[in-house]
Amino acid sequence: MMKKSLLVALSLGAVSGVAHADVSLYGVLDLGIAQLTNSGDFSPTFVTGAVPIGAQPQKIGTARGMMNGGESQSRWGIKGSEDLGNGNKAFFQLESAFSVANGTLATSGLGGGGGSPSAIADTSLNGQLFNRMAFIGLSSNDLGAVTFGRQYSLQLDMIGSVGGGYDPVNAQMFSPINFSGSYGGGGATDNSRVDQAIKYAKKFGNFNVNAMYGFGGMAGNNSARSNAQLNAGYEADRFGVQAAVQNAKDTTLIAANAAPNTVNATFVNLTSYMLTGRYQVTDPLTLKAGYERMQYSAPGDPTGDASLTQLYQYNLATKGMFTGQKNINVVWVGANYQITPAMKASVGYYDVMIPAFTGTGGTTMDSTDKYTSAMLEYNLSKNTNLYAAFMLDKKNGLAAIGANLPTNYNTYGAGVRVKF
């Protein structure tokens, strides 16, 4: 990482309130070639270029193209800290995802994407300047840390970063829980990153506790659009376990609309639970496993939800209200094996189960969605690696497949990742 003076950060207007801070510019560039079966077209606007876990009904076939972030999402960021003395610090972090393939900010492609054969999907990255994170914080050796702003959900942290990540195949295009933010978001992709959030983090030896609250900002109903989360865990060298719960009120599930800069929204209340574990059996072999349950129910403030006209930069065309009860259970197991100091192999199996529920129009639906993934990484240096991976997806049931769509979706790819 390149050390920059505070004057650089000031020129960007990022940290005008912090004096004499250590500021770093960092990033990840990840680009590769992928082949997807039963896919739509590769998209220049979608964050990864392609969707490995489903199809666009407008066009289905085998597609080859350039994937952005096969292993890690391409990004750049600025972070810094200031020593306040006596074990206290002020710090900040700003981070944005973009496409190396065409240099654009990462987006969902949903606005105006209705009816398009190109890859689109809901994502928490919707063209914001700093779409991955933007927060400031204060920390104390004795009291822990408090951060304010746009931040990762606690469950997304568990999947990808805590304890080295509890996703055995920790690769964006080759793991369902890594590609889809709905798992880290407790059932809604938008909730994998929480806006207007306060987070508290504290470690007690090997134990950790984290709590987060995202304000809804709705007049007359302070709980509407809010998000509350709690996480506790234990991390040692060879063993780790984490548990988390998340509750989001009047949150949104977003779908494409054909009109430019316009999307459709369904409002819903969500509660989710996640439990993960890892165990290093031998020096080269680590086992990982996890379970998540996501519960969908009717929103608590449908009148207030219906009054919303915009979400991020998108206009809301239709505003539906979720009815009934829907549950999703997710189980995953896998392993990492360090073949040599420079080479690592990862395998994972993911089972997504949706028990019977009543969907739109009164149709009873259920489904299973089974994924098998593997990846091989080879480090060329500390900051550069090559990778090759595949993911096989077998769907069964109307809730997973949709009407008249294929049941098998396979993704194969290889790429290079550079960190700075």
C-alpha cells in the first residue's frame, strides 16, 4: 500500500476533520475468463459481468466472457487513522467496487434491465461513490471500537473475513453465499451492507462481541426500515466459532423494471440466524461449516413503505408488500488444503432448502438448490495470485427454478488477482 500525506486525503474531501493521520491507498484488481451454461449475455454494467446462479428467461445458452472479480471483488479504497494518545485512535475507511473490464462503478443493472437478456441481479452496490463501505470510528484499547456510516453486515463479515472467512470456497463467482449478498444480508442483498449504521466491536481475549444498528429514518415510525444485528464468537489459531442474529424491518427485495433508472420493490420483514465453525485438523487441512436460517414475513409499516418513491438513485415503479411466511435454510461444509506454501485447494458443498410456502398468486412452492464448488489458487508473490475454479448448481422446485427454466447451471473460470 502506498502511504499518502493528509494533504492528499484533504484534496479528496474525505477526512477534513482528521489531522496528522496515516492514510493508505489500497485496492484489489481481479479479472478472468469464465464460461457459464444456461446463462444470459455477459453484461458491461453488472458488477461481476455474469450471474452464475440463475438465468434470464429472455435468452438462455452457454456464454463465455470476461468476469470481474472471480475470486475477490475488484475495488479501491482509502483508509487512515490518527493516534489520539493513551491507547485511543480515530480512523476512517472509504471503499468502492468497480469493473476492471470497463472501468465503471459496480451496479446491479436492474434499473432499465427488465426484459434484457444481459446479466442483472439485486446487489447492495448501486452506483454509490463508495458503494462497499464508508465510515468513521473511534477506538480504545480498553473500551473497544465504535464506527458510524455504511458498513458490512455482521453475517457478511462472518462469511468472508472473520477467522479468515467461514466460506470454504471464498470466491465471488464460485460460491453461492459469496456471490449472493442475500446470505450476508439475512435474506435481502441490500442488507449485506447497512447504511446509517452504528457498530460496536470489542474483544475479550479470544472472544469477540459485535453489535450494529442501522437507523430507518422514517418519520412517525422509528423502527421502520431499521436493522439490528448481534454477533458473538471465539477465534483461536486452530479453532473458531461464530454466531449472529439479524432483524430488518420494512426492508426491500429489488427486481428489474424496463424503464430507465427504475426498479420494482417488495417490502418485507426479515429475521435471520447464522452459526459457523472451523477446525484446523492438521497444518495444511482446515474444515469449515455453517448454517443459516432466514425468515420472511409481512412488513410492519406498509403505509409508510408505500410512500417511498426512491431507493438509492432508482425510482420505484411498483411497491409490493410480502404476505405470509417463507423460510430458507442453508447448510454448507467444505475444506481448505495448503498443498505447498504457494498453492491452496478449496472445496465446498452448499445446500439451500426452501420449505413449502404460498407465493404470489396463491401458488404453493418449495425447492432445493445444491451447489458443489472447488478452487485452486497459486501465489506468484505476496500480492499476486492465479486461480482456477468451478461451481456446479442443481436446482429442483419452482421456488428455485422459476417457470420453464433449466435445472442445471455450471460455471468454470480462471483469472488473476493483484492486491496493492
